[in-house]
Amino acid sequence: MSPCPISQGNASCESSSSKCRSCVRRETGRTGMEAQELGKQLWKCNDMCAAEATTSLLQVEENFSACLARMDALIFKPLLQSEPSDQKGKENFKLFLLLNDQFQALWNLTEENYRIVKQKCSTSESFCIQDIYIVWKGDLFLSLYIQYFVTFANYVVVHGFEHATKSKSEAWKHHKTVLKQFLTDFTTETSMSLALYTVLHKPVRDHVEQYILLLNKLNEVLQEGSEKDIVTSAVKEYVKLKSFISQVLDEACFTKTLWKSLGYKFTDMLCVPERRLLEDSKNLPISASTNRSDRILLFDDVLVLIQGNSFQSFDLKLVWVDETCREKSAPGPYGLRIITPEETFVLSAKDPQMKAVWQWKLNQAIRQALNGKRDFPLWGKTGEGTEPSSCRFFTYVFRLESKFKNASYEGEWHWGKPHGKGTLKWRDGRNHVGDFKEGLEHGFGICLVPRRSEDRYDCYKCHWYEGKMRGYGICEYGNDMVYKGYFKDDVRQGFGILENFSAEHPFKYTGQWENDKKNGYGVWEDKDRGERYIGTWLDDHRHGQGIVVTQSGVCYQRTFHADKMVGSGILLLEDDSVYEGNFTQDLTFVGKGKLSFANGFILEGTFTNKSGQGLQTQGILNTSNEQLDERITKAQLGLKEFPVEKRWKGIYDQFLEFIHSGCKEEMEESFTGFHIQTSKELRKSQEYLFCQRGTEDVSWKTEDILEELVQHHELGSLQSYLEKALKSSLHPLGKLLKALTIAFQATYSGIGANRHLLTMAQEEVKYYAKKIWEFYQGLLHLALEQKGQLPAKCVDGEVSDQKAYSVVLPLILPCFYPELFMLYMLYHEREDDLYCQGIVDLSLFPDIKLLEFLDVQKHLWPLKDLTLTTNQRRSLIKDKCFLSATECLQKLITTVDPREKLLILQKTYEEIESTVSRVVEKDYKLPMDDLLPLLMYVVSRAKIQHLGAEIHLIRDLMDPTNQGGLYDFLLTALESCYEHIQRMRLHQRENCHVTRTS
């Protein structure tokens, strides 16, 4: 081994051949050999033992420490005395400072090791494996050597030594003269940089070789066992370190040579300390697409294409290599297609061997760039030769002209395109977080769009399809408005709700959208004016037939044109007066018209309204009809103008599209709302269509839904399945029902609770049941087709409607019952008031007097139920007769299902018969003549407040198959009782009026 150039010919650090001392035997129970020290192993050997190894290591570390001291004094300290003034020199100086730090750490470790070994040799008679620190703390030694040579190589790449030796300071000139005395191998000034390069790495490399020689000699004399295995492993690691040093220095020199051959323009932009050249097309010929480049350079982090005085660089983390290239533009058949985020080009080789080499080198460089480390022998060969993953996560700024120009994308990639989860950010403040597919927004995403001249954003939480909003979404606008509904091609399309929460002009629109504007049937609620508009729209304006309902109870129907009323209309006043004709926005009568009063009088003529003079009219007042005209006072609006099948077409169309698509999972997400498996951060901003996501007992998936559908054929099983599906916000049928519920509430709740809309609401609920049954049939048809089974033949419309009323309507009615029953109460308010007054009159009678008043035959009186107490008279007892039947009938208000209400009515009838049978002491079937008085008694004692509304709701919504049967008979009997009580009260009122008159 040649002497160290700094050490001026000192003896080499080879191990001495002193005689081997006796091996120390381990004695059981010896002091210090406790349980915690059982891991220490004494080394047994033949010719050499741990003591000799330690002695040799002591000499090696002593010589190396002295060598490092001279390097520090003659090179590092002088070079650190003055910092260069030019920018390049300052950058190199910082790198040299880092190299000095690594050098000092290496020197400190050597000194520490020397002290420990020296102390061990002077104080201990026994040696063990822990005494050889280069083995037991090998990781620390290896780490410091690696750090030193990596930094050293970085300094070489940027021509650090050349810049350092060009210093013009007098101090450096004087030091060069002194330094040359020690660098005897270098005589000319031009070789000073090479001299420094050699001096700062050769002694350290030689020292690593001395470690290897020492450990190899020790390994040769050790016997087989765990100690020998440990040393063998250490030798392998230091051999890897030696190879690593050679590779690092070779790559540095190779890269340094490249920078010398390129012009300053390329060097200034491409040369960075950590970058290494892996291959050059001048050495390994390959060409890019026609006229694309003159030279191709493969670095460890970028691929560079040079053409003339310009170049393009591509980050290897976002480079994909496709070996299946067969493009016509390639000069030869041996091409590699290079895919990057914005460009794709071909590298063509002359023969398959050249193509294979470049392909291997490219893939290796890409894989290593993705892993963040090089495949030097020091780290083994894990992953070597494998192709890099096609799926990656990285950040990139788009530069070329496209919709993503100047946007920064951070997220998942696949073959050069954003694919998976990612975030896009534009310079103007826009950003998009969500799912991408093949380079476009696809799936759920949240997009923020800044509003011009405002410090606010529009936030879109929506489903995207091939780069455009499509399907269900939520947009929170920066002007306090929120839209929840469907999009198509980036605009609002289909059913949706727009609500303004601002204090100045709050409103809510629920209805159809086309091309981002209100078009079709919709409901507008002006919360500031206390009005609700129900009707058709065109280009964001009320247009066509419409109904306006006011908070005061007034409502009218008019034709609108671009938000303005045209033609005549019908105005329904709160006092049951009806005006037919023309009127203004503030409901003032103008022009020809007819005013029908609640008492039956009719005023027909021309109306004017002069300032300060009030309403004036010229016409004829007809007082001949004094009876209430129910046809007028209970007029129903919107029946001809808004056919029920056209009211919520946007909701039905969305479901039809979902079924026609085959219920694909992708379509399911855009129809039913946001997917439950989206990441946690996005999930915080999500909700399903018009309902907050809660805990679901069943997890509905498309394939599970279609699989389960075909399993329910029996009526009971089908009803149970539909009930479960309709209650779930995750099932398509449940989602449809929820959307219809929101639409119904938007129309008929609050301000919309007007009795003139009852028939509209009633037929709407029936139609909902019909459509839900149709969509269930569509899902079933699709499920059978996918299973390869023939769907059943289509049933006629009458049978389908019957199924809808008998199976679906009872299941969905609870969702609409509060608003619907309110309309029934308003519609029958007058009759129910008259009935309630009659009930109050009848409630004053004791039981016997009431039975007698209602002409109930005495042999049917349950006198045994009138239990007397002290000082009581039987004729004064109340609320005791037919108590079970009364309590049963009172349950009528506890349910919303017409079927259950009819069952309660039947049970009431059975309780009456049971009581009568007990009284007469035999089975007794009540004829109609006996039933009506008894039922009237039970009704009067049940005191059901809105019985008329209950009766008409049952009659309108009950299963058509019950018509003409027992239920129909009992309901007719209840209606007769209700009407008879009204007539009794009306007769009593007339008698009172006659008495007062007389």
C-alpha cells in the first residue's frame, strides 16, 4: 500500500505480527458475568484473537487520526478563511462548509474510537466482540463515510476545487506555496485542483481498505460460530462501502466531464450538486422523434432533450416508458414511447440491444427516483430490474395551453395523467379537490371558484364526468345562495333547489332547471313577501300558468309572461269570495270581472280604482242565490293547468336515466349522492340527496339491490322489502321518495297550506305511489335480465295502479301525511266546525238521555255498565255506555294508513256488536237501523275533532278493492253519522234563529 500523500512517507497502517496472548476462558459465576452481560462473547481463535485485532486497530486509528489532523490544518482551515464574493463561489463555499462538517464528524469518530481502543488495551486483560467498534457500531461508521463521500462528490460535480484554487487573495497565494511542499507528486499550478481532489479522498478510501484488511485477517483466524458470522457480515458491509465510494466518485467525474463539454447556458440551468449523469446518447446512441433533439441525457432525476440552444427536461417521477411503441413517426422499429404529463414522444434505437439497454436504464432511473434512493451495492439489490409502478403520487405544474394551464396538480397519476385522488390549484385562486380519471375530473369533487372583485368563493361539491359537472351536487355560492340538485355539462340541469339565505331578500326555488336557468315546473317561495308561486318557468322568469298563494290566505291563478301577469285570472279571498277577471299585482280589481260573495251574491261589471276614491264598480248585483255555492267557495286550482304527470319530471327523468344505464355504480353515485367510501376529509363536506346521512342498518350496493329484488315475490315479503328500501336514504327507491317528499313539502307546507290546493296534493300523492311502483318494476326487470331470466309479461295499467295503491301508497303516505292532512282540515274546516258544535251539544246529555235522544232501542241499552255510587242517579251518568267501542274509535287519529283506519273502524263495529250481544245475552247482528244510532252515540262520545277530514282522507286514499265491501259499508255509516250530527246542529241553529226572530 502506498504511503498517504499528506503523511510525508509515514509507515503504512498495517497490522503488526505480535504474538497471540492466551485466550481467556469464560468462568461460570465470575464477578461481572451477570444476566445483563450474558450477551458478551469472548472470541476464541487459533493464531489471532480479539486482543491482536484491537492492538492492530489502535495503530490504524492513530495513524489515520494524525493524517486527518494534517488535512484539516493544511486544506480545510485555509480554504475556509475567506468567502468568495461571486454568486457561484458563494454557492460552492456553502457546499464546502458542509463538506467540512462531514469531515469533522468523521475525524471526531476516529478520535473517539482511538481513545476507546487505547483505554481498552491499557486497562483490560480480556477482550470481547464489543471491543471492536468498527464491527459493533458499524452502522455509525458506514453512515459518516457515506455522508462524507456524497458531499465530496457533490463538490466535485460543481467544479468546487477548480473554483477554490482560482482564488486571487494574497493569503491563498502564500498558502499554495506552503501546500506544494507537502504535495510532492504535483508540481505545476494547473494540477492544484487535482491535487486537492486526491488529497481529500484518497486517505479516506485507503482507510476503508485498511478496515477491510484488518477484519479479513481477523475473520480468517476465527473459529466457526456466531462471532465469525458477525465479522463476516461486517466485512461485507465495508466491501459494499468501498464499492459505493468508487461508484460515487466515478459518477461525479462522469457528470463533471459533461458540464465541461456543454455550454454555460446549459450548465447554469442544469448543473446542481446532487444531479448525476447516468447515460448520454453520444455514448449510447438513441434518437428522439423527428427533429426533436440532437442529444439525449439521462440523469438520476430528469430526462433532458437538447436541440440547438434550447432543451427540455422531464422529471423522472412523472415519466412513463412504454415498450410497446409501434408509432409510424418512429425512425425504426425499435422505439420506446415516453409519456409525460403534457407531452408524449418516441425514442428510437437502431437495434433491439440498444433499445433494451435504454429501456432498462430508464426504468431503473425512474424507479430509483420514485424510491428516493440509488441502487448502490451498499443498499443491496432490492427492486433492481423491476419496472416502476404506473400509479404514482406527485406534484406538477401544467405549462402548455389547456384547461389546466398554470395549474398545480398534487395527487395520483397513471400513465402521465391525473388519475385517482388529487388537488388542482390555479393562480387565480381556483382549486379542485377530488377524483380524477385519465386526466380529467371524474367522480366526486369539491371545486372553489373565486368571485371577481369579492373576497368570496363559489364552492361546488358535485359529481364530475369527463371533466364536467354531471349528476347530483351542492353549490354554496359566495352571495349566500345554495343550490342542491343536478348538473349536466357544468350547468344546473334537471331537478334542483336554490335557496337564498341573505337577510335582504330570502327566497327558495324548488323545481326544474335547464341550461342553468329555471325552466319548467317549479315552486318559488318569497319569504320576504310571504308568497309562494306554483307554476311554470322560462329562462328564470315566471312564464305560463301559475298559482300564487299568500300568507294571508289569499290565492290566485293567472297567466304570466316574463314575470308579468297577463289576461284574466281567478282570485280566491280568505272570506270565500271569488273574483274572476283582471287584477293588478297588489290584488286590486281592474276592468271587467265577476265577484262572487260567500253568501251567494254575485257582482258582475267593470271595476276601477281611483286614487283617494277607493274601489268603484259599474255592474249588476245578483242576490237571488242566497245559498252557499260549494263549487265556487271550494274551487280547486291547477288541475288542468298542471297535469300531475308533468309536475316533477326532473326527478323522474333522473331515475329513468339511472335505470336505463343499467344501474351502474358510477351512475348510482351521481344519482343518489356522494359515495360513502370517499376519504374522511371529503366526507365532512358531503350529504346525500336532500337528507343528512345517518346510521344505516343496511348497506345498499347496486349489485346487492338487484340480487335481493328477485328474491321477494310473495306480497308480505315484498311489502317488508319495500318498507325497508323506502326508509333508507342509500337505496334508490328511498332516495326517490325523499326527493318527492321535499318537492311536496316545498309546494304544500307553510304558505302553501291552502284548501284550494287539496285536490292537486291528493292526486300528486297517488301519482307518487304509481311512479315508485313503476320504478320498482323497472329495477326488477333489470335484475332479471342481468341474471339471464325472462322478465314477466307487463301487466295492464289498471292492475299496476291497484298494486301501487295497495302496496306502495300505505308505505309512503307517512312522508306526506302532515301537509296532506292539513289541507283536508282546511278544506273541511266549516263542516268540521259545525260537527264539533254538534258534538258539544250532544256531550251535555247523560248516557240514558243521549241513547233516548238518538232513538236507540231500549233493549239494546247497556244499563249494567252504569254502576252507581252513593247519591248517584242512573239518569245522570255519562261516558260509561259502549266505552270499549268509544276508546277504539278514538284510535282513528293515531295512525296515518287508510288501511289501519278502516281496521279501527271495523274493530269499533265489532265492539258495538259485542256489547249489544252481552246485553241481549245472545249473538246479535246489527241491522243498519240499529247500527246508525249506536254508531252515532259512539261518535259523539269519541269527540274526534277533525272527523270530516279523516273520513274524506280515508275515502280518497283507501285501496280501490275495498269499495263495495264491508269497509265501504262501515265508512258510509260513519259518513252518515257525521252528516247527521251536522244537520242536527244546523237545525238547532235555524230554530234558534226563528225563536229570536219571533
